[in-house]
Amino acid sequence: MQAVTVGSPKGVHAAFDALEMHWAVVWKGRFIDAMTTWEERAMTPAKPLGTLGPVLPPRMPLARLKSASDGWPEAVGEAAGYHYSGYRLDKDGTPIFLYEVGGLKVEDSMSSAPKGDGLLRKIKITGASDAVAEGWYYLGLGKAAQPESVSLTKGMVEFEEYIKF
Amino acid sequence: MRKYLSSGLPMLAALLMAHLPSVARAVGSNPAYTVTPYVLPDGVKLEASGLALLPDGRLAVSVRKGEIWILEHPEADPTDAKAVGYRLFASGLHEPLGLLWHDGALYTVQRSELTKIRDTDGDGVADEYLAVAKGWGVSGNYHEYAYGPVLDRDGNFWITLNASMGGPVKLAGHRMQEKHWRGWAVSVSPDGKLSPMSAGLRSPCGIAVNEEGDVFCTDQQGNWWSTNPLLHLRKGAFFGHAESLPDAQLPESPVADPGKLPQGITVVEASRQVKGFALPAVWFPYVKAGQSPTGWSATSRAESLVRLRSRCSWGSLFFLA
């Protein structure tokens, strides 16, 4: 994992794995203590402080399937055909992670839910044409999530998921 | 990476290769360079790891704890922090060890990627952190420092990667099995293609180019290095540190796998026996000419310094002390 941690003043936080290109950990309370990354040579990893939220499945959000009932692929990151492009900060400083797969461009972010009782995950998918997304499915992070067809309108579609904890 | 600058901007200390006995004196005081201590604003700690002069005269400074600061008026009274104007430009970086201004953006090498950083809305603070290239192995071992980038004459970025010290660390959640290209210099084309170039490095923390666009780096005394060298990096060269060799067997490697390295012979003998072995451009006598050479720059402009004429034809050498 190459974690990019995203903290919020509302006390709900998340870590994105820039190596495998999916969300890895969510938690609430205190953020992280980065001291261990520079205090000594040993450089032990920084751990989330506070209380962990639901365990997130280590899988990619988009996959090309024959039908919605197919098994979700296990491959992650570049092995799944994804390419990491970095992130952009929106006006309030929230990082929007950028990656690509199969001609689709993805913008993926987590921000605190309005009441502060969890996170709002937003994923925006764009393509050069609506046909690029043919055969592609989106799968959310929750236990009850089911694959949903990615159908672009004017080259774009958005999904939202409320991760309450 | 033994020594970081503890505060302020790096002091430039001249190291006159042609006059090694005078080095100790040169570090103390030398008419060839000026030391300008900057008085920093309260709470700002500039553990400088990279400097980049912007076209408009501003100075960008990367710091190892993950930030880039911009000095708005570096030429102002250095004791007046307000006049100099310190602005936090970028943050949240993972140990940036180098800084380059290129094509309207700042480029730095984080532990795991080459990153292009821009302020796209003009508010003076970076809002775009694009990954230009990644893909070298990072296991979590403390010694996996990554340095650069610098640009060669063809417009490719060069990055140097420490050998891991000991085995890779398998952290919780670690699923990437390979940790390739540790102890290598790699290049990145303008379109982001990563290519391994030279092997056999240990802790190659001082990477820079001369005025002709040749890429060099310093390395650090330790296992496989009896003293500190300055290395002329180029495609296919192997400089002697053995930990990088397993990757020479990979199809992408431009370095021929030399097989088992001979033991108990001098480096010069090894350079004759080992296929592809490249000797350093310069050996620095240990302690007498520095203990941990870091960044450097080649210049021919300092007229008061004796120019070094070598086969690499670079000018006077400066060391960041």
C-alpha cells in the first residue's frame, strides 16, 4: 500500500491506496501521528488514530463484465489495467484522486458527510464517447453493494455512496 | 542520506578538487563563495532537500517533511523574514528529495513517484499533484530514499534510488511482491515512461547535471563503497554495489548481468574483470574531502575557483554543506 491519507476537520478520515488505486481505510476521531515517518531511521508506518470504520473490500471500483452477475475480478492496480494519475485539490482542499482504466477517466473522492457521521464517496467517470463504457460496471464499497452498469450520458456519469459509521 | 540541512538555506562550500589539501581551509572561509544565513519566520523549519529558482526570481525550497515553500523575494534582506516572504506552496508530500522547475511546473521525487505540482487557479498554492511516473519498488524499508529529478540534454528526467538496507519490509496490507530498481538510476521520458539506466548504487543522494547535460551523482561510503564517489550515470553502467544486480536479469535491464562478483580484489582489478563495470569519475578521499557528499552543481562561472578539467569536462565543484 502507498497510502495518501485524507483528514477532515469534522473528524472523519480516509486513506487511498495510490499503489492499488482504491480506498483502503476509513476512521473517525483523531487523524494520524506522522512522527514515526521522520523521528528515527526505522520509519515505522503511521497508523490511523481514533476508531476504525467499516472494513473496505480491497477491490477496484470498475470492471468489465459479461453480465452483472459475473464474479468481480480479484486483480487490483496496474494488474487490473488501471493507471494512477495523481490528485487535484478542490476548493476546500479535498483531494480528488485521478486514475484511468479502459479509456475511462475516473475522479474519486471522499469527504465528510454533512452530519459528520461518516463519509460521502463520490466517483465521476468520463469517456471520450458514451460507447467507451459499454460492458463496464461500477461496484460500491458497502457489503450490500451490487454491480451497476456504467452508462455515460454526454460522456459522463457520477455515483455516490454514503459510508455511515 | 546521512545529513540533512538543519535550518535555513544550504551553505555553499567550495571543494577544490585540484587542491585537495586546501579543502579544510576552504570549508571554513573562501573568497569564492558567500554564506547567507536566512532568519526564518517562527515555526518554519526549512530542512531543505531541494532548491529551484523560478523564472520570475522566486526561490522554491522542498523540505524533507513533505512541503515546498516559496521565498517571494530571496534577494531581500535575509534577516527580515517579512521582506523575503515565505509562502507554503505545497504540502502532504512523502519526503521530497529534490526540486526542479520545468515547463511551468515544479517537479519533485517523492518516495514512490515523480510528481508534477502546479497552481492552476493562481492563488499561490498548489492544487494539482500529478503522478508523472512511479513503479520502482518501495517496501517500507527506511533506506529507500529517492532523489531528483534532474533533466538530461534530451529532456528526460533522471532519478536515483537507494539500495534498501536489509530486506524488504512487509507491512500490513503489503501485496506487491517485487521491489525492483533499488540501487539504480532510472530515467523518465517526457511522456512518463520509466526506464532503468545504471545499476550498482548504494545511497546516491547528490544528483545533478553538468552544463552539457550529462548526469552525475554522488554516492555514500559503506558496503561496496570504500569511499565516496562521483559517478557519471549513463545507460548500461554498473558501478559496483551488488544489491542491484538481481534486477539486471530482468528483460528491461540495460545492464548486462555480470554474474557473481569477485571478492578480495581491488576496485580497479574488478573494473577489468567484471563486464560492464564502470569506475567513478572522481573518488573523494574519505573524511579529507567530506564524509557524506550530497547535492552539488557544476558551473564555469566562478572565476575565482580553479576549474576542474576532467574527461567529463565539468567545471568547478560546489558542495552543499
